[in-house]
Amino acid sequence: MFIFSMCHEGHWTVKHIHGFASEYLMSWFPELGSYQAFSNRLNRLGGAFTGLVETLLSSFLADDCLFDQSLLDSM
């Protein structure tokens, strides 16, 4: 939901992503919960995003990629 909302809907803040999900995706995520709970879950997913980026980099390796350095920005 986080990545879809950013890429396809243009929502760049956690608050806007939660609002979009609350308004349009509630049938898919009936137990979405409050904004605070959503934000806490995203914060705990940092390691998962790191793994996702590693997988994507190995599939779409750029010529100037440095594997001994990493930077991940959710925005």
C-alpha cells in the first residue's frame, strides 16, 4: 500500500498515504487502524525496505552502483 500510494497515486507523506488508504482501500485493509498505528508499522518495516532495495538492485544493477554503500530514503 505504501509503495503503490507513492508511485501510482502521488502521495508522498505517511499522513496522505494513510488518508488515501482509509478513504479508498478500506475494503482491502479493514483493520488498517489509526494513523499512529500505521506510522508505527511503517517504522518497523525499515529492514524489509532494505531487503527489497537489495533485491531490486540485484535485478536492475546500474553501472555506477556501489555495493559497499547504501542510502535508503522512503520519500
